[in-house]
Amino acid sequence: FFGCAMSSLRCLWLFFSACVALDNGVGRVPPMGWNSWNSFVDVDLNEQIVKETADSIVSLGLDRLGYKYVCVDCGWSAPDRDIHGHIQPHPSRFPHGMAALGKYLHSKGLLFGIYTARGSKTCCGGAGYNAHQYADIDAKTFAEWGVDFVKVDSCGHYNGSLSEWEQFASFRDALNKTGRRIFLSVCPTIHHYDRNNNCHSKADTVYSPFSFLPHNPGDLANSFLVEFSNNGNTKKALDCHITAQEFLTYSNWTGPGAWNDMDLICTGCNDSFHPPGAWTPCKEKPGLTQSQGRTEFSIWAIMASPLLLSSDLRYMSKSTYDIISNTEVIAVNQDSLGHRSELLYSSQDDQLQLYCKKMGTANYRTFLVLNRGTTETSLFVQWEQLLPPKGSSWKTAAVVRDLWAHKDIAHNLDKGIHVQVQAQDVRMLTVQFQDPL
């Protein structure tokens, strides 16, 4: 669609047609849960906050919607290892230890996620596994603590000769040796990405699995970060996340067991006061509006990205809850086929776009019309655009359903439908085609 001129690497991968995923038995659908990073970084993170967040997930019923992972990000670990080389929790922030925290989360029916880095230090100055030096001992420790999810960042200094792929692979192999089924999430980096746009300056790190070529990223991890720089609670950051999916990855890298990670969800960041302290994405102003939050959640869902909330769930507003608890949108994300939506149309200024996702039920498609502009607009969506199977002739949509209005809006439509979209908002619809395939 976008042509091979963007990158010779992109052309190389057009010859590969199927996602080959890490076969560790987890991540058959995108993970859902909560991660501490957007709200609690470094000194602001402690075990009491994590426990209270877990309590909120259960009391709000989010666990029953699929939000199971509780991931403790940067700030949990001490800067130094013990005399035997074991990684340690920060003594004042997690005084009862990580095994006790994991047991608490499991008692709630939740899953335990933790953070590390492939360098000698994490982004918050805690101990990393240093490419391979401590990979086996840390993986074994995490398994003994009952960890179910590990995020591996790209922070820290490393002087050795291992490639980035080999550094991540050392931890993948170490996790596999433990015998415990653990979801592995990685943050692959490109330090010299030369695309000139408003999303990236040369000083920033770009996160993309392009650095893994010619390897398939699904052979390495269950999810891989895709973005121009760190996430943020602003419309510009949201627009950049969407743009990154166009230029930094491929649709055929995503499927059961391997997911393009659009990073943590900022919806809800405005629900609580964030005191001075370490920078967090939630502290960025003015924050997302309600329609922008709805857009974020819709895009993450149709892109088959992990749905990891990251606001302070203890103070969740009704408007935030209404967005992140939409079961019809969640079902699109969790569809068993695992197809990542494709961009079918983009206006010349990229302000109006059409995405479509194949669903596990053959004659269903979910499509999304995104209006990034400042005025209301419309788009005529033709049925023949919506990725029909080869040789099929879709002529009639038996039912068109609006997933945010929670109602059917049309029946027995020939050719297509006009979709009206408010400024800086989104419409997300599912179509059931009448003609048998």
C-alpha cells in the first residue's frame, strides 16, 4: 500500500507471509491488565500502591473483563545484587519482597508482571541482567517468585559483543529453562532511524522490531514495542503512536503468541492528581479528552495491541470506566484469529483514515473510521474495500453495528455505508455480510 520506497528492509519482509510466534503457550490473544509506568515511576512506586491497584481491578470488575496482568515496572528493584548475585527488591519500596506480592496478586485471581532491562541497569537505576551475565539467575528468581509476565527494556550500559537480538534471546532462553509459562515483552530499539517527521528527533530512541531483521520477532517474544519515542498523555503522542504502526512494523508480524505493542494506555490519566516527583506520562498536560481516549482505546483494540491500562485505577472516573469496559470493543481485540487491522484508506493530509480487521467468524469484519482533524467529516465505506476473501462477492451487509453506541444502525445495505465522524473522534463498526463465503 505504501510502497517499497520507505525502506529496503520493508521490501525484504514482503516475501514473508505468516507470523511465526514463540511457542511458549502464552499470549494467544493480546494480554490485558495494568502497568505502573504511566502513573508511578521509580520513587513513586511501592508495594502498597500495587496491592491497592489490584484491589481496585477486582472491585471494579475489570478482572472479569480480561484485565488480569498487574505489571510492576521500573522502580521495584534495588540498584545492587546480593552477595550471591541475586536481584533484590528495593528494601523500602517493597519491604515484604516480590514473592509475597506475587502471592497476593495470585490470591486475587490476577497475574504477576515484572520489569527488567538487557543492560547492566534499568531505566531507574536498578540492576539489569547485563545481556547474558545474569539472565539465567534472574529468570530462575522470577519463576520462583511466581512471575507470569516479564517486560525487558533496552536501558543500561553493555560493553560486550552480543547483538540486540542475542541479548534478548538470552533471556528468552533463560525463561524457557525455568519450565514456567511466562509472557515475554521486549522493547527493541533503532538508534539511527532517518525518517524526518514531527514524531521523532534524532536524539530519541525509536522502538521497532526492524532491528531484528532478518529474524522474525515472533520467534523471540510474545510482544514487541512499536513507537517513535516514549508514550505520553497528549494528542500529539496519540497521533504518533498511530503513525508508528504504519512505518515501524508489518501486519504479518502479528498473530497469536506475538503482538505489536503500542505501549501503555493513557486513557484515565486525568482522573487523579499526580504530585511532584519523577516524570510520568500521566503528568503531561493537557491530557487526552474523552473522545481522544475513546480513539486511543479503539485503535489499540483494532490493532490487536496489548491492552495495558496505566492510570491510577484507584480514582477511575465513570467516563474512563465506560471507555475501558466496552465489552464489544474488547472482543475485537481479543478475537481468536489475531488479525491486526490494515490501513485501507488515508486522506492526503492523513486526517481521515479507514482501518479494517478480519474477524474469526469468516463473514464478519470490524472497521474503524478515524478523524484526526478539527472539523466533523464523513467517509463512504465500500463493502468491496473491507478485505473480502479471494473469489467472494460481498454485496449485502446484513447487519452493521456501532460498537460505541451499542446498537445496530443498518440492515441489508448494498455497496456500503456513509460514516459520519466528529472532530478528533472515531467510529468503530462491525459488519456481518449476508452472502455466504
